[in-house]
Amino acid sequence: MPCVLVLALLGTAYAGNVARANQQAVYLDRLADAGYLVITARQSLTVDDPAIVQGDLDRYREVYGVAAAVVDQSGATWATNGIDPQGVDERHAALAGRRGEADLSSLPWEAERVVVAEPVYDGGDLVGAVVTVSDAEEVSRSIWSSWGLLVAAGAAMCVLAVVIAHRTAGWVLRPVRAVDTAMGEIGRGRLDARIPPSTGPPELREVVTRFNAMAGQVEHSMHRQQEFVSNASHELRNPLNALMLRVEDLALSTPPEHATEVAHVRAEAIRMAHILDALLLLADDANLAAGAHPLDVAELVARRVDSWRLLAVGRELTFDRGDDGHDGAAWAELNPIVLECAFDAVLDNAVKFSPDGGRVDVTVTAASGPDGGAVEVVVRDHGAGVPPEELDRLAERFWRSPGHSTVRGSGLGLAIASELLATGGGGLRLGLPDGGGLEVRLRVPGLAAGSGAPVDAGVEATS
């Protein structure tokens, strides 16, 4: 655009100069013709014989098509080849001893005629004037032709500038597009994505080199992290299994009055086992999508609620399939281990923060749609809840509300549940319902007629 603007400004100024130059060339040509006619007109006026100049005027009109006339000192027509010099105002300047001024216009449609009025002297005395009038059509054609060539040259220069700019921009931006592509690949989980060496400015080539080095460091760190979590989870599973066996042996020999304490220890061991399962899933999330298949979410959640009733000592667990219009079934396509671990983490959190004798409500709802809709598992406790300003931080790793610092836990439950659901195209939504407590909605993509369309992943907070 700047190039076009500069060319337009320069072209406009040049076009005006070209138009005036063409008109001036024609004017000078007519002025030279008038100078020749002045010689014959002087002889004709001196000897008082109009026929001397009349022949030259007729010949001039026949050859060049230019009208011309000679007037005497009084302004009367002396000889003419077809025009009335009385209608030419420029003759007054010539009869006053001055040459008529050229009327040069830069616009071809404003040029009507080219008039030359030249005084005739004899020995220093003014004896008459020569007037020529020619049509400006030739001048206009010449101007239009010059302007056409100018526009064509300008258009060619603009095209050339665009081509050069496009090639230059492509050369400069090629490394940037490669960086964008590699970032997209890394964002989709391909940590081995790299940018191949390419041409471009030295500064961008240096950026590509540094990006590849950074991507290598990130890939190495992620692999180290996944290996650590996987190894730690596997190493902890054996002593945890041994601990659970010892708890079961202890339960057989424990007096009845200590049965509650043993149940608490068993519940803690089971909760730790679920956390280890979730950590293993997150460390090896590449296999989560491979294990996805259609399942009835309501049936799976009902089974997990029954299992938790044995562990949620002193709490009431209720389950409702909701009014979904699907005969109590809510179908989704995902790995059942993902939903089980996420639901266990959320339900454990709800049981933990419910008071003795409190109630935890679990509801499964399905919203139909052209792409399968979504299935939501709602877990609502009736505990103290959290302040609205802390709601957004509940799913952060290791974050715990200052008001619940005395309650057992690590602050990983909701964070793990959120990340697990995100691997299957789902997410968490947190809310503060009327009546107190906390409401957690686990959202998973519903089963579509063809292939399921995932809903937005992430954590949403509403109050």
C-alpha cells in the first residue's frame, strides 16, 4: 500500500509534466511555422499585395490542416485560409507588439485549440500580425497515449513490487511459520516435534536453533517427570498392598470398639490406591484414548457409589439418575478408568469435607444433541464450602483452603480429576449451590451417532 501511494503521487506529478511538455512541443512547432509565415506576410504587407502570402496560407492549410490568417496594422483581415481572425483574441497582443502567450493545460480534456499570434515588423515598425489556430485533438491524443504508457508502467511496477514483497515476506516468515507449526505439534502432545533448518534472516535462524534446543529440554524434562511418577507409583504400590493386607489381618483381631478406627485406616489405604492409579494414568496418558469405548456412565457411577457407602462412615450417599429421558442410561465414549479415578477423587473430597451425619448427593444427567451432547456427574456435599474468591483455585495442584488446613489431604484430588477428564475431552465445573457446600460437575462427551464430539475441556467456576 505505501508503494502504491508513492507511485500514485509521483505518477500524478509526472503525468502533469508530460501533458504540459506535449502541449509545449506542439506550441513551439506552430510558433516556428508562424515565424516562416511572418516573412511572407512582411513582403505582402510592404508591397500591398495579399496574393503573396495567400498562396503560402493555402498551402499551409492543405499540408498541415492548420488555419492561419494575416491582419494588417489596423486589425483588418489581410489574408486568410479559412478562419476569421476577428474571433481570435490573441491577435490584440500581437498587434500591440507582443507575442501571444501559450495557454498550456495539464488536462487533455481542457485543451481546445492551440493559438499562435506573432507580430510582423518591417524595419522596426509594426505592420501587422500572423495568427494560426490548430485543433488540440492531436495534443490530447498525445497526452492520453503518454498517460496510458505511464499507467501501464506504474501497474507493472506495482505488480513487481508486490511479487518482490511477497517473496521477501515469505523468505522472512518461513521460519516463523515453521515455529508455529512445531508449537502446534508440541501442544498436541508430540514433544519430539522440531523445526528443520531453513533459510531466512540470520536472526530468525538463531530463533529456530534456540527453539529446537528449548523443545529438547522440555521433552527431556517431561520424560523425566513421567518416568519419575511412573516409577514412584509402581514402587509405592507394593508397600501399599502389603499395608492393606496387614490392615485386613488387623481387622480380624481388633476388638469391636476399635472397628471404626480400622475402617478409617482401610479407607485411607484405598484412597491412596486410587491416587496411585490416577498418577499412573497421568504419567502414561498416551494410552488413555486407546482404552475408550462406549459405556453407561450412570451404571458406572452407581457401582462406585455402592462401593463408597462402605467407606463413607457416618455420611449418607444418595444417587439419582436424573430426568434425562434415556431410561436412566447416560452413554459416553471414554476410558472407564479415567472416569472412575476422577469420580473417586471428587467423591473422596466431598466425603472428607462433609460433617458427621451429612449427606452427599450424586446425580447423573445427559443432555442430548446432534453431536451426542454431554453427560454430567454432579457431586454435591453439604459441608462448609469455600469463599467465592477461593473457588477458582480449588483445582490447582497442592492448593488448600486456609479454612480447611486441619483436614487431612494433599490438595491433589480435584487437580488430578480435572487433568484426567481433560484427556478424554471433558472437564470440571465447580459451583457454590444454595444451602451451602460445594458442587462439582464432572462433564464428559456424550456418545454421538457416529463419532463423539468432545466438549470443552478445563475447569469452570460458578458461584
